[in-house]
Amino acid sequence: MDHAGRRDRLRAVAGGAGLDAVLVTNLLNVRYLTGFTGSNGALLLRADSDDVFGTDGRYTTQAGVQVPDLELLVDRSTVSALATRAAHLGTGRLGYESHDVTVDGLHALERVLGEAAGGGAVPELVSIRRAVETLRAIKDGDEVEALRRACTVADRALAELAAEGALRPGRTELDVGRELDARMLQLGAEAPSFETIVATGANSAVPHHRPDATVLRDGDLLKLDFGATVDGYHSDMTRTLVLGHATDWQQEVYALVAASQAAGRAALAVGAEVAAVDAAARDVIVAAGHGEHFTHGLGHGVGLEIHEAPGISALGAGTLAAGMAVTVEPGVYLPGHGGVRIEDTLIVADGEPELLTLTSKELLVL
Ligand code: ZN
Ligand code: ZN
């Protein structure tokens, strides 16, 4: 992964904002910019000089392997030590991640900077807001490759369980969820992307139902929302199946959600407003009289987090750009009855988006 290139992109943002340095404390942002995967690390990124990576003594060896290209500062009070360094370097305007620092943390930073300045000019703290998250929204080639592999693991896990007859009446939601998770681990996932959703019968009408002891029954819908994490990158896919045979209403709702999902995918284009993408999919469901049964946004970005920028919803702002990894996941939920959601992970591109979750979207009757 091109961590130096990412740091240079943040450096350009910092320079444009008139910052002399940026203190990056969000751990995933630190990972994105340095490759460090431990539980404590921070980065002092400098506008026109060498960067400093900080961690504590537990991670000295790991930092040497994962972040060999940066000066290493080892201190139990990692963030304070980096702030002290910034002050000693004569930093005038110091960027920080206001969404990551607590109120107590901010007070501590102000105190440390004042002490380190020793009566001289105290560095001015300036929020960079979500500058790193904004960079993270556009994936580079290595990130797309990790997402591809994560999606492939999920595709294969579902295909294997379906072929083995693991999704059948008499089993419980918990049985199926545990087997999906175990199969993804066998196929190379570091972990499931999130708590796997297995929802059958009336439970399928609950968008984020937690799997329980409910038994799969003939004629019921079975909604599976799951993903694999590979190299820190998350896949996200939902498929809804039917056990035994599909009734007319199940087929109708499925066809409606599939049409909505196709419209949403077709609207994924460079420069498209996220609210317009949501509308493209939502209008199909509203026109069929089910608007009130589609109770969430259309999709979200995926990457080092399962939910990250950009959000794709009616209230969302901003436009899509090439290289964004997003989900498209409309649903129709009929309370007490059942629900259908279909979700893919895709990469926005000039021309057609690249579909990463390749499991068929034909209604599968098992
Ligand atoms: Zn999902
Ligand atoms: Zn999702």
C-alpha cells in the first residue's frame, strides 16, 4: 500500500489550509497513512519536513516492521509526546482531528502545548475536520484489490453453504450465521465485517435483525447480510432467498427490490449527487406504493470501516467520484410479514461501476 503517497495528499490539504503540521490521532486514519495496525499509534505529519510516528513500548518492534520509513517516537503518552515535539519544532498552526479528540483530550493537548512552548508562542490548534476520511473515500488500486478479495470470500462462503444444503428448514438463524462466519474465516477472512445478519420469516422485515433461535421454515424468506474483512477492508452484501417455494407476494416484493437496486446501480456515476442516486432507487419503490416500507438510506461507503464516507441517502450531500467504494442496498420491509433487501458493493468508475459482490441476484429458491 502506498502510504507515502497518501501522506503527501494529506500534506497538500494541510498546506492549502495554512497548517505547519497535523496531529493524526484516529487509529484507522493512522493505519491508512502509515500501515500501522496496533492499538495505539499517532502521526505527526509536517507540511515541509519529515513526519514522526508515535506509539508505546508494546509496539516498538511492530512499528519497525510496519512503519520503517518514518522516525519513531516511543512514549506511553504518545499523543502528548508528539504534541510536545510539534511545539519544540516551532509549529505555528497545528491541525488536529476534532472528531476524534475528546474534550478532556483537547484540554490536555492545550496544556501540553503551553508547557512545551515554555513562554514562547504556543502552537494554535486548528481542526482538520474529516480531511483523512475524505481522502479515504477514494480508494487506490491496492485498496480496491483488498475489497475485491473480501467480496470474493463472502461470495464463495455463501455459494458453498448453499451447495452443501446448510440453508434448509429446521436449522436456526444462529446456526446459519455461525456457519457463514466460520466459512469466511476458512476462506481467508480476518473476521466477519460486522455481526452477520440472518433473518427468516417475519424477522426478515426487521432491517438489522440479530440472529436468534428462530427456526428456518419451508416457504419463508431468508435474508442474509454479511461480509468479510481482508487486509482490514470490509465487504458488504445482502441476499434474500426463499426456502422451498416462493409465493406470489414474495416474488412481487423481490422483483420490486431488484428493480430498485438495478436503478440505484445504474445511477452510480462520477459526478452524481448522492441524494439523486438514492432517489433513483427509492422512486421505483415509492411508485409501487411501498415508499413507507423502505426505511433507510440507499447505501454507504466501505473500506477500513464498514460504514464510511460517502453516505448515499436522501439527506446526503456531495457527489460521487471515481474510486469510491459504495453499497447499493434498497429494501422493502412488511412488518410482521417479511422483507427483502438486496445489497452489492461496487466501485464508482468512469463508465460502468465495477461490481465486486458477484453472487447472483436472481431470486434463489433453496
Ligand atoms: Zn450489509
Ligand atoms: Zn451495507
